[in-house]
Amino acid sequence: MEQTTIILRYTEFDMPSKSWTIEERFIEFLENEKKTGVEIASFLCSVLEKHKVSLADCRAQGYDNGSNMAGIYKDVQAEILCKNTCALFSPCAAHCLNLCGVHAAEICSECGTYFGSIQKLYTLFSCSPARWKIVNEEMKITFKSQSQTRWSERLDAVKPVAKHLPSVIKALERVQAEINLTQDAKAEAKSLQLYFSSFPSILMSCIWFKILLSIDHVNRVLQQKQLSLSKSVQLGKQLVSDLRNLHDSWPKILHEATLIAINLTIPPEFPAQRIKKRKTMFDETPEEPLPPGDRLETLEETTFRRNVFYRVVDNLVEEMSKRSKSAEQIDNKFCVLWNFDQMDPESIHSKATNLLEFYKEDFSGKLLDQRDHLCSVGKTLLNLKDCTEPDPLNVLNTMYKENVENVFPQLCIGLRIFLTIPVSVATGERSFSKLSLIKIYLRSPMGQERLNSYLFCHLKMHWLPKLTTKELFLHLQRRKFESGSCGESWVACVHIFKF
């Protein structure tokens, strides 16, 4: 049976520090065999009703970007919007970034050959302890398998080839010389040695290591719970800017790959291509000779630059720009609450008016007046002079630390609504990781209630030091009188106290 995890994102106020924090709380795992958007939407509404959470109070929704979840016509987010027009849909930024990388890796045959060879390299060495021992002797790091969804693992798979290529080639040579291989394994090891000893492979490693490193840095930040949507939009724009700079760095990357190839005594040349002869017309002028010191680009180099390098980078930039539009639209709707110097008065008035019309039940007509007041005197009051684009969470916390939340109540409400908009579904993914550790084959008869109790205890381990045995048993006693039995929670709690 498939499991569905329910996560609630909200803002919580800490009285001693007078600051707001963003919390994402695991509710429970539920068995769900339904597939259509209408059925899943009604299922989610029944779960919220079960936990006494009103759908009318929800201000955003986020899923893993599946076609039956993110569709704009009759899928889950569309059905929820029909019941609550204020529940904005925010696509998972981490999934969007992963999909951009997946599509870029499949854009051309050269990329498929490169990543396929890396996976074959892992398979060749991991299937035998004797072969894996050679890897440990030759390299400081080991080979990793690739993943379609976790691009941090894709970076770990590329890193040994990009940073320890001499050791990889030597390990392949030792496997062929020292291990008694089958004919198929010997042929595969030989082909991998020839491929990774070629200049196009070295160039592909230089390109993809830079791309994956930039994606991995952003991907790790996107999975943080305290990240706001505005920061994720800024990270996406910065990543697009870095990729465009990489687009213009072809000579530098080619020079780096050439130096690596020369150090390994590998000819820095591309495989020769057949030159198409073209008839020269009588009125054509001959090409002028290059100035001394300039290098003429070969046909093979031009083909690789246009058909591989530019296609990969351009596809990444295009996909990221397309998939980030939804998040940018939401950020553009709320940015009037914290942007002070980057908008003209007409734009401020129109955006504030649109925000008032969209959230009629949450705001009053004083929002625009408070926004103007904050723009005139609030920057000095909140010490935001040097910050061109402050973070919404910092602005909200500064208001409370300076005790001016009563002066700008509408702005505080707007900032809290914006901070509840989900950026990614990383918390849900973590709950599934815990599920794979708890729901093992030895616990296959475990019921759903006991499973949720175990998961809640494991996900909230930081709460356990605050609990006393007396409070726990009083809670279980109340549950016994209410429902007639303590159920599976008793077993889970006793198990945790055995730790």
C-alpha cells in the first residue's frame, strides 16, 4: 500500500527571544491508493478535517510536482483552489531544480554516454569485493551510484572521475591485469579505460563537475526549513546568472581540460570527423590568415562546443527560467511588503491593492498606509538602511524586537502569510527516509497507528529531553480513558525510553 505524508508549515512565535520561526510539522502517514486529482484532493480535505485544521485557514499548498498534483485544470492543486482561492500553489523548488538537471543530462548522446559510463564504472567495481579493494587502494574516495532525483549523489558519482582520473585509469588497468574476469567484464573494463582516457571524457568531466557543483550548493540550501520563498527565488536567479557566466567560459574550460590531458599524456584532440567539401565560387574571397599567436578552432571542437556544451547550458537556463515563473509570480505579489527602494509609487499602490483584493479576509484598508509609513520612517527605525532587499523573516523579527508590531499589524500579518508558503517538500522526503528505516521486513505486520507513533518519535527526537516519564504516562492514561486503550502509542513510547 502506498503511503502519503502530511506536513503542515506554519510560523511560531517564541516569547523569550521575541522572534518568529518557520516550522514544518509531520502530522501522520496515511495509506492512500487513489490516483486522480479529485480523489486525492477530497482525501486531503478529510485528513485536515480529521485533525481539526480548517481548509479556509490554509494560505498555500505544495506538492512534489507530479502531474496529478500540480495540474492547473482538474488535479489536486486546482481542486483545492476551487474550495479555497487563497491557497496558492507553490511548486517544490528542489524538484524543479532536479528536473532541470535530468533534462539537461538527456539533451544529447554525448551526455548519455558520459553518465552511462560512470554508472558502468560503479557497477564494474561494486559487484566484487576484490575489485572494490583495488579502488580503496588506489583512491581516497570511492565510486557512487547515480540517482535521478538526488543530484547530490550525481555529483558524488562524477567527483572521482573529475578529481582522481589518474587513479581511476590505474584501477581499471589493475582490474584487467590482476583479476580473473569474464570476457564480458574484461571487454567492459577495456572500453571504460579507453573512454576515460579520451579527451572528450576529460572535457565532459570539467563541464559537468562545475554544473553539478553549482546545482548542489543551491539544492542543499533549498531544503532548509527556515528558507523563505523570496530567498529561493534569489538563489534561482543567482544560479541562472552563474550558468550564463559558465556559458561564456568555454575557452577557460577547454584550457583546463587540455592541461589535464597533457599531464596524463593524453592527446588533447577530438575524434576526427569527415570534412564536407564545398565548392568554392569564383567570386568568394579567400579567408584571411589568423594573427600570430591565435589558434584556429577545429571542426571537431566547434561541433562539440555547439552541440554539447552550449546545448547543455542553454537547456539548463531555459528550463530553470520556465519552472521558476510560478515562484516568481508569488514573490512578486508579496514583495511590496519588504522591498523599500526598488519600486515606484504606482507599482507599490497597484501591488498593495491587488494583495488587499486577494486576501480580503486577512487585510484591511490600512495596509497601504502602513506600507508608506514603513517606507518613510521604518527603515531607520528597523536599521535596514544598508539592506537593498531585506529578508522577510528578518523584517518580521526586527519589528517585534523593536516593539513596533502594533504600529504595522497588517504588514506583520502579510509577512507571516508569505513565510508559510512552502518552498520545497524536503521535510516530507525526510519522513519517507525515516519510514524506510522503521518499516523493515521484520516489522511488516506493524499497523498504521504504531507506524505513525514510531515516526513521530523519531522525527521529534529533540522534544524527548523535555518530556518527563510522569507527563508521558499521564497522557497515555488520558488516552486510555478517552478511547478505551492506549493502543500502539504505548509500545512506541516505551521503545523510545529504552534508548
